[in-house]
Amino acid sequence: MAPVQPDRKLSEQLAEEQLAVEASTRRRTALVALRGELDLLTVSKVAEVLDGIEPQADGVRHLVLDLRGLTFMDSAGLHELIRQNEFARTNRHNLAVVRGTDAIDRLLEVTGVKDHLVLVDDPDDLAPPVGTDRPG
Amino acid sequence: MAPSGGIRWEHHAAADPANVGLMRTGVVQFAAAQGAGAGVQSDLALTVSEGLTNCVVHAFVAQPPGTMGLVAVALGGVLQISIVDDGCGMKPRADSPGLGIGLGLIAQLASSLEILQGPGGRGTEIRLALAAPEMRTA
């Protein structure tokens, strides 16, 4: 007998419970903070929000992805980080990632993904601070 | 064949993304109850998540999703984990949502790793062990 597949509404509800994505924009900087677990189920929520920001020359130029609220991330999350980093490079906007827990930092380290990202401990470490314009 | 002996936890569910987190949470709670430390819990969460994600993404290509199972046995300071599915074996897919590094990550974190044909000759079994010396089990 085929296994019972979770109903789509239930899946969406689980995804909502598992990960919260909060986005705010001030002037030319968008801050996206993640809270919860980032995996195969929830990664599309992050992609949807980040893709929806659409950085451009006369709009948002700086994107800050805050991982401090994440309690778990696996390679599905890594894949999204790399995808967004590649898009930032080709689209010529800035992407900074705020470090998460030690476990998440270790994941970035052992996979070598850390070497490709701009990582900061706090959004305020960015110069100029989040929410202000950067020349150029 | 799933690990035997020791203190056992297992769960079987549809190979669906929604069940990856539920099973991950369940097995980590089991390990915590056996006294596994934070580091082991973290490695367990990641290895299990990668293994179950492989089941969802690669085991049922071009066929309806089947079942995946997770068995954990705490025995002698080791967590023995078995992740099984009844699919077609892990097949590559061009639209994979991952990086293709799931098994590599498991290999880095586990003290041993075997990839076998699943029970009854169907699907795949990933068998791995994590050292958890702080566990209370004899």
C-alpha cells in the first residue's frame, strides 16, 4: 500500500512552524532574518523572500542575511546561500551573511562555503551600518 | 539490516520533505534522552537530515514517493543509525535542490558509513555510526 503523503496544507503549516523569515528594508539595505530550521521543507520560503527583493542599481543594493536565529541548517540551506551569493556577484549587489550558531559555522567551514561568503558577526559590523547608503 | 540490540528508536513515514524535520527532531530527542551531548546531537541532526533528504530527492525519481525509515540504536557509547527507503536507489537528478554533498557531509561527521541495497533488495540503506561516549547506555 502506498504511504500516505502529508497533505499540502499540513506541509505548509509545518514549514510555517519550522522557519520564520522576517524581511525589512531601509533605504538601500534589505535585512532578512531567519528563525528556526532551514532544510528541504523550508528552503523555498527563504528563496521566495530573497528572490522577491530584486536588488537593482536604483533600489536595494545591500542584502544582509541573518542566520543567528537558525537552530538548524543542512545542505539545502547551503545550496540557497551559494545560489544567492552567485546571484549577488552577477547582479553586482552586496550580500553579507550574519554568522549563526557554532554548528552552522562548522557546516560552512567543512564544506568550504565559508570561503566564498562575506561573513559578519553582527549586521552592525557592516560598514556603513545596515540601513544607510554605501557610496557607489 | 537495521542495527540490533541496545536501546532502539525508529520511525517510518512517507518520503516527503515535511517528514524530514519531524524525524530529525524525533531522533535527536531520543539521543538527548540517552545522554548524548550537544555536539553529537548536532552531528546527528545533520547526518540524518542529509540522509532523509537523499531519500526524498533521489530515491523516487520518476515514480510516486514511497516510504523512508529511520532507526537509531544507542549501544555502548555509539549511536548506530540506519536510514532506509523502498525506492529505486539513489539516482542523480538535474533539478536536485541540494549541492550533491549530502553523503560527503555524512562521511565527514560519522565514524563509519556504509551504503547498501535496502531491505528485501529494494531501495537504499545508509548505515552510519556516531561516537557518543557520554551516553548512559552500557
